[in-house]
Amino acid sequence: MLSNATIASSLITVFLIMLVSTCSVTDIVSRRIPNPLLVAGLAVALLCHGIGFGASGLGNSLLGLTLGAALFLPLYALGGTSAGDVKLMAAVGALLGANGIIVAGIATFICGGILGVLWILWRIVESQAESGVTASSAARQPDAGFFGLSTGSLDLRNLSFPYAPAIAVGTFIAIWHLDLIGRATG
């Protein structure tokens, strides 16, 4: 017979994967992260941690929520992320708990940096393609930058990208690192 902790871990892992995957898709498509998904994530986290692990599990979930929000609040205050990203990271923290959100946060920041650079490069190339600039003609221009890419009329200061995919990858790394799937199945 499965214990409450095993069932709770299984539900948390499955819901966490569904949550970050769905939020990634909606963030890419509409640049929004729906609040009902985040509220559901928080409810599942508190219920599963409370029932599966008792008061200490509930406390761990609340600490994870607080740490998740705290990781992204400075970025939000500086205009680097949206409120939806902060709320998603808080929900992920509530589901993963305190130790898990630290791993997910570090992995998310690394993935976010990589995805951010790739996003900027893609937007520069897209901008050049729309204006009819080829790589060889861009390389001959005086303002040609890295690899002959010119930002042209593209304003990099106002260039934002969907951050939920970086949060999803960071969360998947935390799930793997903490072996949540292994614990849930065995």
C-alpha cells in the first residue's frame, strides 16, 4: 500500500510538470501566465504537502513559496520579468519546497540567460530579414556588431521574451536533481 507521502509526491510531480509546461505554452503564445493555473498550483501544493507530510510539509511548502517569490521580486522591480513570472516561481516554490526552489532558481537563472541571448540573436536576425539586410551586407556596415549582426532599428532595451520556458527547464532540472520521479514511483 502506498503511503500518503508517496501519493503526495506523485501528485506534486505530475502537477508541477503540467503547470510549467502549460504556462510555458501560454507565455510563448499570448505572453501571459493565467492566474487560475497559479492558484491551482498553490492549492495543490498546500493540500499535498499538508496531507502527505503534515505540518512540517506545509511549512516547507510555504517557505518554498516565499523563496520562489523572493528570487524573482528584484527582477520584477527592475523591469526584467513580469508579475506572472514572479507568481509562477512562487507556485513552483510551493510545490517543490525550500530546497527544490533553490535548485530550480539557480537552474532557471542560467537557462534564462542562455534563452535571453538566443532570443536577442533571433530577433536581430529576424529584424535584418524583414529589412532585407543579408549577413554579408550587414558585416560591411560600420555599426555591424557580433558576427556581423547589426541591431539596425531594433531597440534592445525594450526587447522582452517569455520567461516561463526558462522556469520550466529550471523546474525540470530540479525534479531530476531531487529525483522526485524516482521517489514517487518507488
